[in-house]
Amino acid sequence: MSLFSFAPSHGPRWPLALQAAIGISAPIALMTLLGQAPLGYVAASGAFTVLFAGRAPAVDRARVLPFVAAGLVASAVFGVLAAGSDLLVSIGIVAIAVAGAALAFGFRLGPPGPLFFVLVFGLSAHVVATTTMSPLVYVVALAAGCVFSYLVAMAPLLLPRTRAVSARPLRDLFPGPSLDAASRILLLRVAIVSVLGVLLGLVIDPARTYWVVGSAVAVVGVAAARRAAFQRGLHRMLGTVVGAGVYALLALLHPSGLWLALLLGVLQFAIELVVVRHYALALAFITPLVLLLLGAATGDIGSMQVAGERIVDTLAGAALGAASGLLHPRAPKKRA
């Protein structure tokens, strides 16, 4: 994963990119037209459902994604229950990160791993604590977004040739539970960076702890090689700084309503096209997308202070994630 070259492509990404774009933009557009834009911003988080098992056939995704959606909704439930208490949120972040990692690695869920479970927990706690939205309404809106995104992901099944593919047994889709040497190292890394990230977040700002830990977990990723963690850390640091600049430019346009829905859809489409080929470039789109979505949900869209805070949080978390690469599986000893 070089800063100066693109990784090879493994098939077309535009179908998944289109699904993710629809999943995030359609709820915002619909609820804006109905005069309930805040609910649309929450439901848009359900688009994270689409991002899993992206290379699998639709018949297999039909069986995998409900488990992902259930995990996201459960994370939101725990988030809203912890909202308002820095101690509960801190404990919850570590618990969700470790439990999410254990399940993701133990059942071979694949990329993007446990990241979005951590983010949904943190976002849920933050939004409920800083807005007037009730916890129940928040969870229902996010669950509705997950269901909608699932239906979007299932759209290819309308084609007979897509339905003709034989579905694999559930045990093949979720082999496990078991942890090999690489998975154990990844789980240990997530546990360490989540604890240290929470402690660091408490020093920086308890309300932003989830972002520090999320950045660290994202850098840990799903590859145990030491070099992978260092490279992802570097990509995340540089990509976030560039992305904050992109956010500053977009914020000058004061996007809202249908324009914001369209902008977020375009950003999400671009992310899914490039994320497997150039992580730093993807972060240049991910950062403004998350900042715009979070700002819209909490009513402080366009805040340069928030952009600056997220740069600090990301640098801290990415450094933790990169340093965790010092823990890596030992190479097998060669027989004499």
C-alpha cells in the first residue's frame, strides 16, 4: 500500500459504490422532503451495512448482512444507553471494540472489520447526548436505515442470473468461531489501542474518545502484518489532513437538504471506488463525509473547530494503530 501508487483492482467496484451512495443519500433526501431531516441523517448511518461482504455474490450477502445490521443496531442501543456518562461511554467503547473484533475476526467477517460498530456506538452516544432526539427514535431511525440499505444491497437479486447462483452454507460464510495466530494478534491490538485510546481521549476530550479509538481500530484493519499497520497509519494521517481541507471548502457552500444528500452520495460513491486501491485518497473523501454527516446530525455543520479536533483525534488514534504493528505474528521457524 504505497502513497504513490494504486493497488490492483479486484473486479468492478461501481455496483457496491452505487449501493452505498443510495444507502446514505436516499434516507436524507426522503426525510428532508418530509420535513424530518434529522431522522434522515441518523438513518443514513445504516448505509454502513452495505459495506460488508462487498465481493460476495448477492445470494450470500443476503445471509451475511442481516448479522451486520443486527450488530450495528445493537451498537446503537448500547450507545444511547450510555449517552451522557463519560464513564459508561468509555467502558462501552472498549467493550464494543473488543467484542466486535472477537466476532469479526473469529467468524472471518472480513473488511472493514469492527470499525463501524465502534463508530456507531460512539456516534449514537454523542448525538443523543448533544441533541433533543430521544434514544428510542434514534435507534428506530438507524434500524430503518439498516433495513433500507439491506434492500438496496439485495436489488441485484431481481435479475434471474443473480438468483441462479448457488448460496453457500452459513457455516462456510461464517467459519468459526476460531482465532488463528494472526486473528489473535489483531484482537490483542484492538484491545490495547481501545484501552489506550480511551485513556488518551479522556485527556483530549471525553466526548471525542470514540473518534480516537475508531481511528486506531481502522488502522489495525484486518491484516496482521507489521508493515500493513504502519502504512495504514501513514495513509490515515495524511488522508485525514487533506480530507479536513476538503471539508473546509465544502463547508463554505453551506450544503443542506437535498444538496447535502447529493453531496454525501457522491462522496460515498467515490470512497467505495478507491478505498481498496488507495487508502489515503479514500480518507480524503471519508473525512468530509463523516464531518458533514455528524455536523448535520448535531446542528454544527461547517464548524472549523470540529474539523481541527478531528485532525487531532485522528493523528492520535492513527499513531496508536500504527504502533500496534509492533505486535505481529512470529514467522514460522524453518526446519533444519
